[in-house]
Amino acid sequence: MARIEKSIEIKAPPRKVFDFTNDLQKRNETSKGWAEARYLSDGPVGVGTKMHYVGWAAGKRGEWDVEITEYVENKKVVARIVGGGKQKMDDELTFEPTEKGTKLTFMLDYNVLPAFLGGLLDRLVVKKDMKKGMGNMLENMKKALEA
């Protein structure tokens, strides 16, 4: 499994940042060209909520369904691919209060198949693209929340 982790400090309270990330319309606007999501489940967001993601890395489009496996309001949201066969991915957002607002950390654990060629492709292209997309998304969230 490969891991990418990026953090950013946002001058807004954890509640505001948390609510922003749960609003998929706002989240999609900040991650255009990298990832889009929509809820598959009705009702309040929490453990068991399902979403459908479309993402791009290394010029390739991928689609997968994820389910929230951990949900601690204003602190943490963890989601995992469901029904992905050998494809694995965990997505984690954490929200830590700071003197200026919130430290938002986005972490992805994922695999690229097939194992050997996927590992090489990951090191050369995928990880770089994903880091860039993740960084752009976090910067866009910061701008939107601090506006």
C-alpha cells in the first residue's frame, strides 16, 4: 500500500471545516479535475454512509464506491472502497483545532495494480498526480473557507 498525506491550516473553526467537507457540492468545486463525489445514501452523514467517487490520476479515470467506516463529528472521517475486488483505498480526513483555526489533514492509503508494474507506475506518475490533486484541493478549500 502507498500512502499520501497532506495537511493545511485553515483560519476557520473545525465545525465550519468539517461541515464544508461533508457538503459534496462544495467539496466537488474545490477538487475539480481531480475527483468528484456524490452520496448514494439518504439521511445524515455518518458510519455506513455510501458515496460514489470518480477520480483521475496519471491521465486515467477511475470510479469506485466508498463507505464511511469511522465518523467522529468535527474530528475525523474515514472511508473505504467497498466491492473493489483487489483494489484497496482508505481515505481519512482529520480536523485538529489550532490557535488560528483548524489543521485539516487528508490521508490516502491505496494500492495500484498489478503489484510490480503498479508500484513502478505509482512511483513515476500516480503518486505525483495524486499529491498535486490533493494539494490543489486543500488550497482551494482554504481559499473558500477563508473568503
